[in-house]
Amino acid sequence: MKETEIADQSVDAIVVGGGPVGLTAAIALASCGVETALVAQPRTGADYRTTALLHGSVAALKALGVWQQCCSHAAPLRSIRLVDDTARLLRAPEAYFSAEEIGLEAFGHNVENRYLLAALEARAKTLPSLVCIAGQAANVELAPGHATVVLKSGERLSGKLLVGADGRGSACRAAAGIALTRWGPASQYALTLSFTHTRTHQHASIEFHTEWGPFTLVPLPARRSSLVYVMNAADHQRVCTLSDRELGEEIENRSHSVLGKVEVEPGRGFFPLSTETAAAFSGLRLALLGEAAHVLPPIGAQGLNLGLRDAATLAELVAEAARNGGDVGASELLGRYDRMRRPDIMSRTVAVDLLNRSLLSDFLPWQATRGLGLFLMQQIAPLRRAAMREGAMPAASAPRLMRGEPL
């Protein structure tokens, strides 16, 4: 990767967005010889959030030469416990899932974003086909023969393919006139942070289901874990005012002291929850990836893993076109990308939304259905194993990188 101040120039592919999905897409494209430019604003401050990377995502990062540079900062997720912590009449039985049962060392690994981003950036620097442009896209133009990104500095960059990985407020999506649908329960918020604790987590992720959503503990290396705490508006206002000591006590109480005494680390993140889906995942000379295409609540570790599957699928299609001397931004290729990604994205979106609503609803049939589903998975081994395999490595959406194969 070459960092540069550009004059007007042309490449094969332009990736807009310097988060994990954008960086992964740029690395995957450049690693198969596609001349790629990454347009990203310089990062300011450390990113204390964490990401639970499922088995397929880890395989893709290994194949791209990224995982080797951050695996020492990741903790394996060897088991998952689901605990109904509501006070409702119908409560689901506790459910337990072990990666060993399906022949895996772990369902995935949990890693802090700062280490993941550093590993992605280090790998990008080794790729001669990748140029990194520090700046912000002021305007995006899409034409039949090419896409153009105009930077705030006034310089112009053109390419045959534009990859929009620029988040939920995507300028690339807006330039294509692609509509966005938002839905989901109102007044839900999530708190994310990391903390130390006195008891070992034994590489188990524990998800307490409450009346306002999941309260999820995910292991990090040593005696550390990350937290995703979904709450209502009233709890959001209350928790925002808590000191680190008070918040540690809150976490300990909510988790029934399963990890012992808790000490909160710096880097709290609060954000409202929503579900958003783009009407199309591609357009003229454009492919949308990650949160530019879909936004999910932080339930079941689906969001970023979906985005990485976007990047892997697109890179495979582009690599094939490039090897055959084809147009890497052709409408046929981008239409195929849309069709390949739609079943995976929509099925995960619906599943996460239904699970979320089932937790919030006082409607007894909802509660009975969720409880029965968990009961059956615990009692019927083939069903349980099928659910675990689909969660860790979806069979219907397994591009080469997700199988650990090079492009």
C-alpha cells in the first residue's frame, strides 16, 4: 500500500471507507492484482470496541495474511450459553453450545478493533497494487463507463468499480439513489465496553436474555471480557450517569457475578439500535458492503461478519473477471453480487429482528415459540449441530475466502 497525495488518476477499483470491511475488501482486491485505491479518513483516537469474528471470517483473514498479525490479541469462543433472565411466566430453558461438538476449536474469536485495524493496515502496506488516499469523499459520480470520487481537496479519482464501504450514512449509496429501509423496535440502546474480572471466563460467551434485549459477555484474552448491554431509554439515561465503580457493580449484578468482581476499562460506547437495509446492494458501477448495505443490532455477532462476507463475495467475482480480462465493474457482475448476497443478508436480518422482538414481547405465543425452539435444539443433537454450523460457517454463503482458500 502506498500512501500518497494524488493528482487526478485512474485505477481499476476504488474502495471508500477505512473500517474493517473496507480494508478487507481493498486487501482482497489488491491481493489478486486488481489496481485498487482506498479512500479513508485518518483514524483519530483508539477504537476500544471489540468484534466477535466467526469461524469463516477468521478463515478469510488467515487467507489474506491478516490474522497472523492480530491473533495473539484474540480470545477463542469455545462455547456459548443462553440464559433467559426475564421474570416472565414462560421462560426458555438454558441452552449450551460447544464448538467441539461440530469439530471446531472455536466458533470464532473476539478481538479488539484497534488490533484488528492495525493488522489490516499492516497487511495493506505490503501490497503494491493498493494505494491509500487519506481524505474524505466530497462527491461521488456514477457513469456508464466509470465511477469518480471527488475528494474535499478537489482531486478526482476514477475507476471501473466503486466499492461503498462508507457506513450507514453512505455517500456512495446516496449517489446511486438507493433507498434505505429502517425498522425495528423503538427506544433500544446498546452499551459496549470491555472490563476485567476476577474469575476465569473459560472462553465461554454468556448471553443473558432480558426484557429489553441481550446482556452479552464475550471473552477477551486473560481475565478480560467485552460487553454488549441492550437496554431501554430509561435505563440508557440512568446508565449514562454511572461512575466506573457504579457501572462495574451494575455489570456484576446483571451477570449474577458469574465472572466475579468487575472493573470497567476506558472506552464506553452508547448508540441507538436500528435495523436498516438498502433496497439494492449494487448499482451502476457500484457495490455496497457492510453498513452501507445493511445495519443490524449487535445480536448474535452478525453485523461485521455479514460485511466481511460481502467483501469476500465481491472480491471473488472481481478476481474472476480480472483474470478473464473482463470489466470488473460490469452491470452483470454487480447484479450477480446483489443476487448472491441477498439471501444471506435478508435471512440474517429477519432472524436477528425476530429474536430481538421475541425478547421484547409480552405476547405468550412469542415466548413459547422461542422457548420451544431452544428446548428442541438442546434435545435434538442433529438440529443443534446444524444450528451451530450455520452460525459459525454458513453453508449457503461460503465464498472461497470464507473457506480459507486464496482468490
